[in-house]
Amino acid sequence: MITSGGWTRTVVAGWQPEAAIAGSRAAIDTADELDVEAGSAATSLADLGARGAWVGEAYDAASSCVERVRRNASTSALAMRAVGRAIQIGADSVSRSRSAVLSAVSTAEADGCAVCDDWSVRAVGGQPKRAAIHAESIGSRLAELHRADRQAADAVVRALEPLSQSVGARNFLPLVIGVGLLVEMAVDALIAAGVVSLGALLFALVDQFGEGAWETIEDAIPDQFFADAGPVDQGSVEGVLDANSQPGRNSPNRQVGTDQDVKDLYETLAREGRSMDANRYPGVGVELPDGTQVRMRDSSTSGGATLDIKFPDGSKVVKVHVG
């Protein structure tokens, strides 16, 4: 069973959604500190004016500046609290969806079926119909887990909308994402706990700000978020192809040794993608956050499984097949 997101049974079993709660608390605590510090600065300056210790145009300018800072701090604090709540809700939703998946796996195994790490189900006692029923049950719960993942990422981005409206998307992106969506440890905990995949988070940001902001989004996300993730754009896809395939007879095509190599390569490339409508394409496919499209079909004129990769820069489609 091919799953988007690269979520094997081992990966899902190792998730700890509850660990993200610490990150959500950090966001809320930081919001409280921001309110206190900004309010303290404004109060101190006001006291100077009230005592006559500082008057005149310079004081008026300073007061105006501090008031702007206080308003921006208040807006940021509201967003931080919203992010904290979004993380808490997302963690709870993913935790329940994850439990449902693992429960379906336990039910299948109790019924005499074997559930592999890729979620495929086989009947140990020779009852394929029973295995098919359990496979459908597990698959539907996995789909719900993916929905919970996307919804959690969308909620985090929506929580940040007040900032995008107050300072503008162009300034908002590096300001906010550059520090890890306001509180780096909060989002780091969110992703590390498996509550939100990097792919879902990037898609939510692209949906919010448009593909034209892709380079800004990618540059601003902290590097550690990409450490264990799959490819998310043309450059990282090309890197995976260079490392796992050889140049084909016709450039820019690539080749690998076996059909299984093609399928394994698709699994790697599709980890952070979201499913695409197949339309008339005779296979499966995903789109990465930058618009790169990765598709796989089981047969081709050259024989065997084939990948068709279309990059957003409009360059020729790259085909990967058995050489």
C-alpha cells in the first residue's frame, strides 16, 4: 500500500502527539512575556512624561514609537496564543486519529492477519477477503490521519493571519517563519511529535501566500525542520535523483536497476507531497509544495514501472525507468 507522507507503521507508532503540548505552552508563555515587557516600556515612558522628566518633540516621537511597538506586540501575543491553542487542538485530533489507525491494526492482527510496515495486509490463514476488509479499514483511518495532519497545519497558519494583515505578507513571512512561526520550539515540537508534517505546513503556507512566495517561505523555515523530511521542491528532488539513479540514454531522463527501485524512489519523492487528481494518467501522483509533480505508472513503452516528474520551471518532464 503506497502512502503519501512517508508514514510507515513504525513511524506512526513512534509518534508522541502529546509532546507538542509543551510547545503550545511555550507559545502562550512567550505571549504573556511579550505583553508584560511591551506594557512595561509604555508605562515607564508615560511616567517620565507625567513627572515632567521628559517633554517636547523628542518625547512625543518616542511615545509614538513605543505605542506602535506595544500595538504590534499585542498583535503578536494574540497570534502566539492562537498558535498555542491550534497546536493543542491539532495534537488532540492527531492523537485520536493515530489511536484509531493503531486500533485497526490490532484488530486485523487479532483476526489472524499480518500488517506490514507499509500498511499492506495479508491473510496468514489463507482468507484474502478478511485481509481485504481490514486493509480497507486501516486505509480509511490513515486517510483520516492525513486529514488531521493537514487541518492542524492549516490551523497554525490561520492563527497567524492577524500578523499577515497588520504588517503585510511580504514582511510577515521572514519575520514570523524566521523564528519558527513566532515560537520556534513550539512548531519544532509540533513537527517532531508527528502532529504536523513539514509537507502539510509548507502547503498551508503556500495556500495562504501563493506559490510566488515559495522561495521566501523555504528560505525562512529553520533548517532543522528539513532534517528528516522528504523532498519539498525541484532542487531537493534533483538531489534525490542524482543520489539514487543514473543518467538515461536520453537526457534529462534517469534510470534505475529494477521495478522495485522505481517504486522505492517514488515513496521517497512523495513523502511530503499531497495527492493529485489522476485524471487520465494511468497511475498515482503527488504535488510537492513548490508545484513539482511526481507521478508513477506501472508500465510504459520501455517496459516496467516509470516515474514522470514535471518541474514548476517548465523544463522538460523527467522520466525515470528501469535501464
